[in-house]
Amino acid sequence: MANRDKVLSLIGLAMKAGRCTSGETMTENETKLGRARLVIVASDASDNTKKKFRDMCEFYKVPICFYGDKDTLGHAMGKEFRASLAILDKGFADGIRKELKNREDIA
């Protein structure tokens, strides 16, 4: 559980630092512009949403992971439900990936 808290803390810090964007449209835009360092999609997002982001991240060579649920991701960012978010900072992205890799949740 400590790893989960650390991931959510890093997402919150990235948000406060202005290095995180959320929502389907913003996440997609940042990925296509090459600014996204990591895309996180809620595990309870629709299959279409998961496929869309999986295919897009594969095409643009951006790491993607499926983590938490919409409510948890939104809460970590101080917002309502969020199905997707993009981390725009390499340091935050690496920290989150490291935590997830320890749990083998990374895609």
C-alpha cells in the first residue's frame, strides 16, 4: 500500500508543479505534441479509452501504465474523476515508473 500512496503523492506533486495534465483531450494533445513523459490511464476506464491510449502511446513511443481508478486518480490531482493523465516531467515520470515497476504494474 505504501507504493500506491507514493505514486499518488508523485502525481499530486507533479500537478502542483504544473507538470501534469489530465482529461482525455489534454492527455491526447500533450502526447501528440511530444511533451508527455508518461501516460496513466485508470484501470476502470472503458475498453475503448484504454485501447485508444495504448495505441497512441505505442505510436508516439510514450510509456503508459494502467493504475488505480478514476476516483483515486482524480482525488490525487485535487479534481473530480479522471480517466487519464499525462506526466510532463521526466523526473516525476521516472519516479512513478520506478514505483510501479517495483509492483510490476507497468505496461
